Amino acid sequence: MINNEHYSQENQGPYEYFDIKNFELEYGGKIANCRLAYSTHGTLNEAKDNVILFPHMFSGTSKSLEAYVGEGKALDPSKYFIIFPNQIGNGVSTSPHNTDDVSISMCDFPQISIGDDVRAQHELLSQQFGITEVALVLGWSMGAQQTYEWAVRYPEMVKRAAPIGGTAKTSDHNTVMVEGLIGALRTAINFNDGNYTSCEELDKGLCHLAVLFSAIGVSREFYAKEHWRDAGFESVEQFLVDFWKAWFRPMDPNALVTMLDKWQHADVSKHTGGDIAAALGSIQAVVHNMPFEQDMMFTDLECREDSAMIPNCEHKPIPSTWGHFAMFGVFPQDFGYIDGQLKELLAVST
Amino acid sequence: MINNEHYSQENQGPYEYFDIKNFELEYGGKIANCRLAYSTHGTLNEAKDNVILFPHMFSGTSKSLEAYVGEGKALDPSKYFIIFPNQIGNGVSTSPHNTDDVSISMCDFPQISIGDDVRAQHELLSQQFGITEVALVLGWSMGAQQTYEWAVRYPEMVKRAAPIGGTAKTSDHNTVMVEGLIGALRTAINFNDGNYTSCEELDKGLCHLAVLFSAIGVSREFYAKEHWRDAGFESVEQFLVDFWKAWFRPMDPNALVTMLDKWQHADVSKHTGGDIAAALGSIQAVVHNMPFEQDMMFTDLECREDSAMIPNCEHKPIPSTWGHFAMFGVFPQDFGYIDGQLKELLAVST
């Protein structure tokens, strides 16, 4: 085990734990005590029908997108009971660096799937809270992958779904892109097949990952029009250091690799023998699919193909030069736009 | 010095050397004996006006694009005297791993610019061959950067220019992308600030670089339509291993970093105090600017901006799902298309 304050209650909390004993994994093996960390906002009503589930993106935690919660916002805690689960392996829930399972050493943490996360979240909702209906599942990027998994795996339970900047199955192109992201850590000096002794040793690899994200995470136009200035940065170099590198440097590389591997293998067609149309065709939720118009990671074109296979779906691209990272809402107009879109979806009757 | 057979006469030759003593570099410092390796095809005519200069792309050599030379092709050696110079630092010309300059250790090879290459090539043409006029300068990617540098630096000498899949100045977005490529080597296990003892030690870093190229080097459509099958590969994995990794694994990492740094700093507006319009406006050559329609590295949109600033320019995008790597001509139709475009440009009177 490695102590990493980045994932502490102080930095990512408050969060609580829901423990699942002998949690069996899709790819085989099990976690003796799978601790699913989560946070909630608002109050579960008596009918238990005011639930919003908001799984997080790659490298995120339950805290990352809390800004979307607030009175007057779409995710209004005076109306909704909003649950932010932490991904298995994200550094807060059971993860390579924090597991006390003696059968799992840090470097051979088992392979986790998006399906594992969604099953664990389902146990949290049903067993901890007795929830049988979710008004909205939403998520960005890997959060969108979890959203699709929810809508396909539990079609009767999910009333509305908002996959934001993500696809139901990782495309071959996205797969090689993620292989490049994984490589930033796996081939980095001191990674040592995951057997490092402190995250500081991996600083070069973490910074390299940050640079790769800076190249594909926003749009070309963002750089061409120097929109980093509007975000308060004085140079591209400062944007790289104070935004991208500052984000990744405190993190645990094995946690990041665990999540990237999950991302790479996301595929709801596992449920239908590889038939993606059948999988998406089984969705009962009202879906508003919200890609980012200038996304280089999950393109609007790819997302459009998903939309066409979902029975009750509106395709609603988000315009922003921040591309894939518009969801961060660094520009108030992006935040407001997305919040407005979520209000619209929540107003749809099902 | 490290022996690397990849750069030998057997593998990259035949090539000859043109030696430049005390070659002064744009960024300062000098190379005591700068050996510019080059190959030629065809015969220089008496008027010395049948010259085609074809500088190479990143990670290439004088041999990389020889397939474009042949009877009946645009670059017909029965008509033209075709010169393929090797970039300084490419592994064949004076490079980190092969320099016998005692003042330069392998890991602190001086920073080289595109301008250095073009000045060295100019010395080769003028001093070795007495050439004062070039019928066509063409090049792909970093070759396009050298083409632009030639057309701006020696406007009266260059009659026709074909920048293919490259820009006159590296954009900010391209700069961070290249920073990501450099990182694959600089942060790799065993790189040790360039002080490695054999290239084999850097195999993980070289393979990682290859994966990054596989993600941005071709188009999304190439993967979506599985066009790697048409190139003779049986899986994406085989395409990664037998095409991309096989290409980079034999190479010298310091040579690759030297070239990437050059790429990152390419900028013809150095000649005009930062005024790119003035630099491109000074070009006298007939220019056919040929971006690749689906290029993710140098986009058609970026290249279009260059075209608009060049007095005598036609913008002629190349359609191929191979994207930036259509120039390799793996698909015969791409090779034929580009060859046809070059014939058209060579037929333009100046």
C-alpha cells in the first residue's frame, strides 16, 4: 500500500463506503472486500423516484463534477437525491494502491470492467437505499460508458440517460489512442510494471500523460484562437503546467492504468453477443446523447452512430472549443449550456 | 558513438557524403564536420535546370520515398536530376549517435533547425553541383517544412514547390502534439537524458512512439472501415506491430528527438520578424499545396491558411483514409494520385 493524500477525505471527500464482500469480476477473479466510495447530495424521497446517478470520467472522483449540483441548477439537491459513485480502481474506491486484500499485490490488481462498476453501483443503490428506479443516469467520457452500461444492463430501471462525450463501445481508433495514453505510464521511467514505491517517482510519466491529454483533450481551434487566455492562462506552457500537469501529477499511476484499461474495453454489445444495434435497441430510457462538436477523443460522428441505434434518442451536440473537456465547465457558457441541456432532459416525462 | 545498422549503407544506401566544415547553427554553436548524406537519381543536364530536391519526413532517410522515382513517374530519372538529402540528425547525416566531434557528446547534440538543414542542402546544391535553379522542391510533413523554408529563403532559386501534408509554421496545437511524441522517448525507461548505451534498451519508448503515431498518423475512417485489411494486415494489433512498431524499433531515439525538436520549431516567419503573411507572400515559386483531407497532424484547414497567403498557389488536398501517411503510398491508388499531382505541377511553366 502507498499513502496518497490526493485521494483522502480531505481532498476528495466527504465520501462514504459501501462494502461488497467477495465481489466477483467479469474478467474473472474477485475482490474480497470491494469498497465502493460514494457521495450523495439531497434527500431520497419517499417514493424513491428522485434519484440521479452521476458516475465519473477517467481520472476523476466523486468530487470532480460537484459543481453541477446546486439550488437552481439541473441537479438541484432540493429536488433530487444525487449519487456520485467512485469507480473501482479510481484511487478512492478499492484500488491498486489502497487495497488491503493480501491476495492482490499493487502491481497485479485484477482487470476491472465498466460492467463491474455498474454492478457494484447497482448493489449500492438497491441494497443500501432500496432504489428501483433512476430518474437520470448521466456521465462524461468514461461516465458516458457507465451510463450506456446502466441503460443496457438495467433497461427498466433507467428512466433518462445522458451520455456526454462518450460512446457505447470503444472504437478501434479510440482503442489505439488509449493504448498511447496507457503507454505514457507503462513505458515511463520507474514504472517497473507497477511496482513503484512512490508516485513522485513517476512524475515524468504523469506529466507525459498530461501532455498527451493537452493535445487531444481540447480542440485545435482552442489553440488557434488562444482560448487558454480566456481561461486565465498566460501561455500555452502555463496551460500545460497549471492545468494539465497539475491535474495528473498527484495521481496514482496504477489507478490511472486500471481506468484506462476499462475505458479501452468498454462495450455494451457484450450483452448481445457482439450485436451493438441489439444492445442499444434494448434501451428503454429517454436518451439525450450529448457529444462535444469538436471532440477529438469521442467524435460527434461516432456518437451519432450510437444515437441512430437507440429507440428514444435525441442527438444534441455541445458546441465549445474546449472539445472533450467542455464538461469541466471552465468557460461559464459551457457550464450553463450543459446545465440547460440537463434541465431539458429532466423535464421530459417518461 | 553507438553502432546502429539501421542507418548503414546496406540499409539506407547507397548514399554519399558532402562535408561542411565548421557548420554554424541557427540556434548557436557549430558542427566541426557536418556530414550531409544524400543520394541522387538521374543526371544533371548541361543547363543545370532539371533539378528536383526531395527532403524527407520525420524518421525518414534518403531512401524512404525512393518509390516515387522511376521511368514514367513524375520523378523520372531519365528527365530529372533528383536529390534526396538526409536531414542533419536523422541517423545517416551527422547525428547524435554517429558524430565523431569530440566536443559533442551523444546526449547534448546541438539543437538543429529546419533552416540549418536547408542551408546545408543549399551548400550541397551550389558547391557540389553548381546548381542555381531548382525545378521542384517537394516534401512530406517535415519535408514540407523544408520545402517552405527553401521557397522563402531562396525565392529566386525555387521554381515550383509542393509542400505535402505540412505547414509553414508549426501551430500551437501541433506543438503540444509533438511535445507528446517527444515525451514518449524522453520519459521512457532507460532514456537517461540521452545517455543510453544501446537502442535496444529504449525498445519500450520506441514502441510507445509507434503507438502514438498509429493513433494520429492515419484517419479515424481508416480504423472504422478496417482499411488495414486492404493493406494486408489481419488485425489492428498486427497493424501496430508489423507496420508502426517495425518502423520505429530499429531507430536511434536521440536522432528522433533531434528531428522532433526541429519539427516543433519550424517557422518560416523567422525571416520576416514573425510576420507569416510576409514570409509566405515573398514566395516566387508556383506552389501546389497538398494537404491530406483526413490528416490529424497537419489539418487541411491549417494548410488552407498557408495557401491563402502564397501569391501563386493552388490548394490541392489529397483524399485518402490513410490520412497523414497516404504519402507512404501503401495503397496504389494513393501513390498514383500523388504521382499524378506531381506530374501536373511539373507541367506548369514558370
